[in-house]
Amino acid sequence: MAVSKQRAMELIDDKIEQFKKLLSESYKISYGSEEYILIYDGTGRMLLNLFGWNDTNIFENAVRVDRLATLDGELPSMEERQDDFRRHISKCITQLKILREQVENFWEPSSFNLKEANEGNNREGEGMTAFIAKSFHKEDESVNRYFEGILRALNVKFETGERYSKESVSDKIKKRIDECDVIIVVFVKRYQIIDGKFLPPSWLVREGEQKEKKDLIALVEKGIEDLAGLETEKELIRFDRKDIDSMEESTIKFLEALKEHGLA
């Protein structure tokens, strides 16, 4: 489907505004409401028509909100469900902003097929791969899925390691790191220390130390202070998983980092 660059941005802007209106009226709208279904399903059809995506799970996975199981199997309260719904809508807005920035900054202004442009966008960095070092704890799945969703939206190839089980980086993970071009480490809070500060899993720090061999992008959850000196050597991208504004700011910086390292 051939459309102009300007028209593509207008279509995405329109969906962003629709989701913003939903967010402002979230106190009376839910997943089952007609307004939400029309906008969300319409977004899926728009992305399919523009990008030619056969797998709409790329967007769905990026905007999904998971609530951890409550104690004693209790159902979440109405307030908690509304909070989850607002977070979901905010993720939809952020993901659409990511796609708009891709159209605006990376594609030619003439008429084109967005699927072909999206596939051709990575020709300069064709063959480049990122390795993502991440936590495998269930409570961190939504954070991992959020940043991985950005990579998928930009068609950035990436590898991950298996669940960590040894004191040192396993041979398999070392091999994958050696074969990649950039290491992306998602540092999450794990061990609380004094003054309410936290340390990340130690093996994430060790994988981050592979920076001597590869370029490194460090995503660091707010509250983490000690990264074995890494904080003095690299510009860190701070994020707060519970703060929408923080996540949007970290998303912009992450996009800038991907572009700087030639991945997008």
C-alpha cells in the first residue's frame, strides 16, 4: 500500500490523539468498552496496512500489562484494574510515538510502501545484532518485554541468553556476545542495601563488563547506584517502571542510543 510519509505520520498522530482521549476518560472506559475496542482494533489494522506486518503480536506484546498474582489468589481491586488499563493505554501511546519517529527520521519523504521502507531501513546496519542481558525473574518480564518491543518495532535483530545458572558467563553466552555488535544490559533492582538503594543481579554487571569487547547500552532502573564503576564510564539510561513520564524519557534516549550505535 503506497502512502506518503506525511500521510503515514498523520495516521499515527490520529491514533495517538485517540488513545490520549481514552487516557483522559479512563475512569469510565475499560477493555470491553466499544470506544476502546474500536480504537485498539483500528490501530492493529492501521499497522497491518502501513507496515505489512503479518504478526500483530509485535504491538500487542509491547503494550500488554501484566499484574503479578495477588496474595491468597485475590482478584485485583477496581482501582488496580483501572491503573492497569491506564498503563496499557500509555504504552500504546509510547509505542505509536516510536513508530512515528521511525517514519519521520529514517524514511524518505516520497511515496513508498511502508513495509518495503521498513525492511530497507536497516540496510546500513544490515547484519548487526544486539545481545540483551536481562533478568529472568517473573516480576521483570514486563520491563524486558517493553524494551524488546522497541527493538522489534524497529526490526533490530537481537539475541538473549538462557536463564543464568553459573557463577561466570557461560560459554554459550560468551559465544553469543562475541558474535553480536552491541550489548544492551537491562539493569533491574534486586538487592536492597542501605538508604533505600539497590544493587542489580551480579551476573548482569559481569555481562556488562564485556564493554571492553563490545559497545554497550546500559538501561538502569532508578534506585540502582553501584554498577562496579560502569556509571563513571558510560552514559546511563535511567528508567522507572512505575512512572510513565520516566519511561517515555528513557524510550527517547534508548532510540537515540540505538541510532548512535548503528542499530536503527
